[in-house]
Amino acid sequence: MRNIILFDDESREQMLPLSYTRPVAELRTGVFTIRERWEKLLAGKASYITSDYLSRRFPMHLEDDNIVINGAIMPNDRLVKLIEQLDPNEALMDEGDLIAARLNKGQFERLIKDESIDEITGLELSDTPFIQLSYPWDLFLYLRATIEYDFNLMTKGRVSQSLPSNNQVIAGDNIFLEEGAQVSCAILNAQSGPIYIGKNAHIMEGAIIRGPVTIGEGSTIKMGAQIYGPTAIGPDCKVGGEVKEVVIMGHSNKAHDGFLGNSIIGEWCNLGAGTTVSNLKNNYSNVRMWDYNTKGMRDTGIQFLGLVMGDHSKSGIQSTFNTGTIVGVGANIFGSGIPPKFVPSFTWGGASGLVTHRIEEALNTAKHVMARRDIPFTEEDDSILRKVFAYSEVYR
């Protein structure tokens, strides 16, 4: 089994607030996270070079022979083949930036110390296109391609569980159900892209799903939900209402009516009943969104962009979010009116004003939320959230 080490580069800062609580390669980009996809394609086990405060949960494992890969890069067949062909002391480069390398323990330790490694041979990539995440919205911009790639990767040579005859199905050969998945009286249209339904997922009566869509293990699609692709819903989520071009990392709820489009939702989030997100400006101009690097708004270059929400954040019933809103980690948004387009981590309130969400209260809520899913709130969780609270103070 190959030893894979995924490293965070400067894109980690640009992927905030999603990367406050995880390395970039832990982001869901389809059926899989980036890490899961690399592990499957390279038949290996991955660990991380990431920020110190994350390294206890995401430690690095070093062996005598290591494949080191930029964690913001998503694999494809050509790139995987080139990495498999690397000899010791060789690296793949893209205009001087390290993409992947095969290093022994000594070389790796010198690389970490930013020391010269003269014996490394750099091979410039040519005719090898690849996707590299730079900003949160990249997660849904490339979602169609990644869902289709993952669907083929997961289903090749396998037989789907049968769909009950009470469902309305279009292009059924492009639909795959894992063991224990329940689908009853739903409409599934995979003509425009595949539909993957994970183990023990539950699609309730009246749900309408138009691919490409992936539903994670143990997730529930509520009655009457309208899911437009490309959309990737992670494990253990509850989703209802209207959803279009959305990534939900996992363990999060948007269980009720309301529109969510062109958005990315972290883990352990809850969107209250009726929460609606604008994903298009009235004048059809490009959306501007908060940039953690410049500490100001930036033109994203795209017309459709809704909400980016970090882990453990919540919205109250009937909440409304403006086009291009970014909400940090551990925020609690409620009340009438539209909150600011930048809601810092661990804030409390809404349009009428924001105050600091006290850390002990935020941690207590996180413990209760995770306990409802029978997942323990660990010392690592506590430590990471406390660090994020401290690092994000400058924005509150």
C-alpha cells in the first residue's frame, strides 16, 4: 500500500472558512473527498501536512517511500498514471509549483525544513490538464465532472440494488443504489447525469432528483424535495425543499422548504425552516464575496453564487441570505432582515447586529448536536474550535 502525504499550500487560506476545521483534501468534491479519491486511485493510505492546530486530528505518517501530493489538486486518470510512474527522487511540477513527488524519508524531512534537495529531478507537466481548488465556489463549478468521474469509479463492474417499481425512473442504467438504500414513490431522472445513492440512504415519497446527484451514506431526502444536479450531499444529512448546484459536506440539515443554490455547506450545520438563499443578483452582474486574503470583497467572476457556510453554523427559521454570503464557523444567524454578506466565525445575531458567540456556549451546542448522531465530541474537536475562535477574533 502506497504511503500518500497530502500537503496544504496557500490555497488553504483562500478556502476559508471551510478549511478552518480540515485540510483542503478533506473537502467533499463529489461522491468522495479529495483524500478518498486519491486513496482509491493510488491504492494507498493518506495523511497530511497541514496547520499545527489541525495536525493532532490529521497527523502525518512518514515512511521510507512516500508520494507527496498537493492536497488542492483533484486526481484524474492521466495524472494518476504519471504519479504511479514516478521514480524515486522525481517530482511533477507545473510552472515551478510542486504537484507531486516521490521522496524518501530524508528528502522529505529536508523538504519540510525548506532545505535544498539537489538530487530531485523536476518533470514539467505537459498535456495533462487537472483541477486545482482555489476558492470555495470551485467545489460546485467542477461538480458535474467530479460526480460523473466518481460514479464511474464507484460502479464499474458492480450491480446496483434494484429500484422498487413504484418509482418513476428515467435513464435507469445511470442510477446506482448501494446496499440498504430505500427509494419509494420518487422521481429519478438520470438523463442529464448519473444519480448515486449511498448505503442506507432514504429517499422519501414525492422527492424529485435530477442528476448528476450523489446522496451520501445514511442521508435522508425529505418528502417533496427537489434536488437539481450537479449536487453532492455527504453522509448523514437531511435535505428538503429546493436545492440546486450545492455541496453539503456531511452531518448537516436543510430539512425544510426554502431554496439553496450554488452554495457550499460545511459539517454540523442546520438551516432553519424556510431558510432561503439568493444565488443571482437582480442586475445579473458578477457576484462579489469576502476574501480572507485581502480582507475585503472580491469579484468572483461568476454570476451564480449563494452561501458558503463553515462547520457548526446555524440559521433560524425564515432566514434570508444575500447573494455571495460567507458565514464562518460556529455562527448563529437569526432574526428578520438580511444579515451582512460576511458573517465572521463565532458570531451571534443577524441584520440588526452581530455579537460574539461565547465559546463555551458554542462548544456546548456542538456537543449536543454531535451526540444526536451518536458521534462523540472529542478533545480534538474542542481544541480545533477553540483555535478557530482565537484565529478569527480579528474579524469580530
